[in-house]
Amino acid sequence: MYVVGANNYLPLQKLNHGTTMTLGSIIRGFKIGVTKQIGKSVFQRNYYEHIIRNLKEHDKIIGYILHNPANWISDSMFIE
């Protein structure tokens, strides 16, 4: 299996235990390692994955990240 690189096709590397090094497998491994180290899961079940395609989209996402905490108090799920 191959993955598209910047200028060519690169072989998709496999880890010793047969899993591919996809974004999902890297994040899953990180979550498993942290959960084992602290003894409980502190992560949400899923995550939102999105490819940023232009500067306008990037700026919109950065604005959301910077301003979203100010909206938490008005969220119906917020617990102080």
C-alpha cells in the first residue's frame, strides 16, 4: 500500500505489530499510553479530523479556538 507524498508516492510504513502509521493509529496510541499512565481515561470518545485547505479556513479555525472558551459559560453542558 502507498501514501501520496509531497512529490511522489511513499510506501506506507508498518509497525512491528502490523498496524499502519495513520493519524488515527498515532492518536489512539497516545491516548492508550496516557490512560495507562494516569489510570483513567480523560479523552473524549472521538475527535474531529479536518484538512485545512486555505488561509481563510485556517483563520476561521484559529478564531474558533481562541474565542470558544468565552462561550463555555453559556453552554448547557457547562458545569462549574
